[in-house]
Amino acid sequence: MVYRLAAAVVLGCIVAYGLALNGPLFFDDVPNLLENPRVQIDGATFDDWRVAALSSDSGALLRPVAMLTFAMNYAAAGEFTAFSLKASNLIIHLSIGWLVYLFAQALLQAPALRGHRLDSPSRRLIAVLAASIWLLHPIHVSTVLYAVQRMAQLSMLFTLLGLLLFTRYRLRWAEVGAGTGEVIAAAIWLLLCAVFAVLSKENGALLPWLIAVVEVTLFRGIWGGKSHTRLALIGWLALLLPLVLIVVITLFVPELLPGSYGYRNFTLQERLLTQGRILWQYLSWLLVPNIVDMGFFHDDIPLSRDFWSPFTTALSLLAWCGVLLFSLLWRKRFPLTAFAFLFYLVAHSLESSVIPLEMVFEHRNYLPSVGFAVLASVGIFRCAAKFQRLRLGALAGGILSILLVLLVVRTYVWRDEVALARFEVINHPQSVRANFIYGNALFKRFGQSQALGLDAQQQQALAVTSRTYFERMHALDGQEFAALVMLYQLDSNYFPALAEQNDWLGAMETLAQTRRLSSSDRTALGALVDFALTPAGARDRDRIGRLMDRFGERYPKSLEMFAYRYKIAMASGNERKAELLPDLERVTRFNEDSTQAAAYLAQYHGTQDLAPTYEAIREWMRRDQYRRELPAIREIFNK
């Protein structure tokens, strides 16, 4: 039964995800892959592999392991294709499913669970069921089919491998103990797993903390068949110390937190309060996978402004305090439940706590869901054993069949960008981003109308419908630049009468006085600058240039804001270009580690004045400690 179930689940997973392997590449896939020439290599030169591995600007460590696998995709196919990228992600997903099976089987042998009297066939069956639930769960669709999320996949792969190694070593040590050499060997293997996990994505740094969760809940200091108080105390210190450090840093030295809340529309306090509710939302999706409520965007979830706004904030935080107390005080009676909750919270601690990331993303549950997959499979097994009328095969088969159907529905939507965007906006009509993405998908389809063979009436319908969703976005949040930029472009190009009625550029100029720019605003302003460089946008180029100047005054240290001004200046002639030199030199000084700032300075001087050009290139190379920019520098000398 076990092998037939495993084969059926793997086949179902392949078929379900296979529906969308040719789906679109979008969002972060574009800057990280499609517009990243460093990772697009043929593989013939070793140094190209080095540059490709260091080609991402994501994360503090550049995530070289993940980027190296993307370079392999490109070298093998000669280009980035959706199929090769997503098929590779599916293979990684199935590989992790195998590790989930092995990890679950090892956990069920831990000393804290030996009173449950599970024999070897039962453990194997429960482990297969846990891996099957995890593999088929629809919440993981965005992790597998969003190509760039391979970073999260690989980080989990190496983290779970480390947890498996620790658990297997620990099972042996709990029985017969170990010598110093074996402990050192285990530590080296765990260190290697942690390094590869962190170099895939920073979440891998949680491996030691997750090991502490396993130790405290399931091994409890047992060594060589005896309980050792000192070892148990070390486990507790390893579990609690990171939490204490996070609280101390947050309360007393918040400036040490990575990132900045200056580009977010929420504060540190609002993020922490909101995450209390979001973590329960994630858990509800894991236990009751409502795919209508799931989605790529969840900006329609209101922020928690204080403990009572909304009132569910206080309830959520009190409930989590209760869960923690239960997990710590009742861990001996309910060890697996304590493990599942603590594993879930620790695995979420990096992306769902103090770091100023986006509020909600489903891919953050990729690793945290493992504990509940194991707990759910044990629950199904126990339920079938307790109630004689329930046959385990029928119960498990029914649950897995439901998960497979839900998975197929979600993956089918991911086969096409317009279909996905439409699904998002139907299920999240109050989401600003969902409305924007659907409007943008229709606008892109409108741009492809001739290639698609659409007649004039169909083209007009696409343009009008696209504009409708941008207007809806603007109505939901009049402060968002993205809607204003798209409405401005659409009206300027295709609806001249509406362009006369609506001064969208004026609305942007008003917002520029006080609006604190978000990351989406900055992307939208980049699109506005690109439009200003086209013939259609040339008439407003000076006005857009002044708008960018205003942002330059408000954000004098921002290299991104300067880059937008620089693009317009380069297209506007030498007079405006000369005005930017003091600003360029200032931005270069403020961004001491930025290679891009030095690159702009080198490009500014060009070949007209060799002395400052060589000085700028020297500074560029000094800042480029990983030598990622050598191809670009060679190109300058070739010219």
C-alpha cells in the first residue's frame, strides 16, 4: 500500500504541476533572470559561472547557490524558458517531498514518541502520508511555479537535509551515545547544510534554531539511554536565546534591524501586530486549504494599527501566547503537537517578524508546513484506528484526492498570465495589486493584439477593459503611483479625449510633495521615465524630468531616484546633463558600496575626459569586490 500510494501521489503531483510548466515568467523573474545578463551564460568559461553565481542583488549574501542553478538552466537550454525553469522547480519539489518522508519517519522514532507504540510499517505509512499531504498541498503552488522562488526551495532542501541528519544522528546518540569524533563529524555535516541553505536564501540561518526545537520537544536531553539535565538545559538555551535576542534588539536597538521601514506604508509595530493575525491565516490555509481565499496578492488584508484595530489583533496575539504556553508546558503529554507549533513559529520567524518585508506571501509556508503535515498524518492514522468504521485507505485517499483536485484547479489557473490575474482579481476584488496586475495583463495582451490576430473591436475592448481596472485601482487607493502612471500612458496614447479631462501627471506632481514612496511606487516611476524616453512621451519629458527632480530633492541619497533623473538628462542634451554632476558625485559618496553609482559616474564622463573616466572606473573596480562588473568594464574599454 505504501509504495502504491507514494507512486500515485508523485504521478498526481507531476500531472497537476505539468499543466502550468509553460506558464508565464513575471514579477521578480524579470529583474533576476530575464533582465540579468550576468546569469545568461553559455557555460564555456569558468569565470562566467563565478559571475553568474554572484549575479543577484537579493539578500545580503547574494544567494549564489540558487543563482548557479539558474545559470545551469540557461546554459543547458541556451535561453530562459518557462518549461526548463519550472520543471527544475518541480524536480526540487519532489526531492524535498522525499526528504519530508525520511524526516517524518525519523521523527516518529524519537524518544518522546515511543509511548505511541508505532511499529515500523505504521511509521512508514504515516511518513508517506505526511509527504503526500505536503507535496499535494495547494498553498505551495506559488513556490513551485514562480520560478525565482527556487531560492526558497533550495534553502528548504538543505535545511531539511540538515534536520534529517541531526535527527538520525540524535536517534543513535539517544540509544548508545557518541564519541567526540562522531559529534564533530555531525557538526561539520550540519555546518555544510547550513552554509548551502543560507547561500540559497537567508532563511537557512534558522537551521540551528529548528534543531533546538527538535531537541527540546522530541529528545529532551536523552543520551545513551539516560536523561541528562545539562544537555536538556543546553537545548532550552538554544531554543530561547534567539527569541530573547530578537526582543532585546527590537525594543532597545531597532536600528540594528536589517532593512528600513521608510519605504513601507506600515511601521515596525504595525507589522508585528499584523503578523499575529497573518500567522493564524496561514495556519487556516494549511489546515483548511480554501483556494478561493488563497492568492498571489493579499494587500486587501487590513493592517493592525493597534491592539484593538481590528479587534482580532488582540485575540490573535493572546491565542499565540496560549499556544506557546501549551507547547512548553504540555510538551511531554503532546510532544508532536508542541513540535508542530514551535517548528511553525520558528520557521516563520525570519520573514514574519521584524524585518520590513511585504506582509503576506504564501511561499513563506513552504518549510513551516512540514510540522503540521506530520501532525495531520498522525491524526489521520489515529482517527482511523479509533473509529473502526473508518478505513485508513479510504480516509487518506479521500483527503489526498481533495488536495489533488484543489492543486489541479490552482495550477490550471497558473498556465496563463491573464487567467492567473483574472483569478486573483475575482477572489480579491479589493486588492489594489490584483486590480493592477489584471489591468496590466490585459494591457500586455493589447500590445500583442496584432500578433494574436485580434480585430479592431477586440483591441478596443482590451484597451477599455484594461483602463477600467487601472481606474478601479486608483479608486481603491488614490495614493498609488502605479495606477496614475498606467492611466497617463493609456490616455496619452489611446484616449486623447480622456487625457484632456484628466491631468494624471498633475496628480503625480501633487503626490510628489508628501507621498512616502513604496517599492511599487518606485517601479511605477521607472516605467514613467521609460515612457518619457519614447516618442509618445517626449512632449511631457521636461515635466516628468521636473517631477523626478522633486523626488531627487526629497531622497537626495537614493541612487534609484538619481538613476531616473539621469536617464532623462541623458536624453535631454548636454545642458541638463551637466547640471547633474554635483548630484551624481553626492549620490556616489552616500552609496559607498554601490557599484552602480560608480558605473554611472564612469558612463557620465565617457571617453571625452579620460582622467575622470579612469578615476571613476578605478573606484568602480574598488567597490566591485566580487568582480561581477568585469564584463561591463571590458565593454567600456572595447568602445
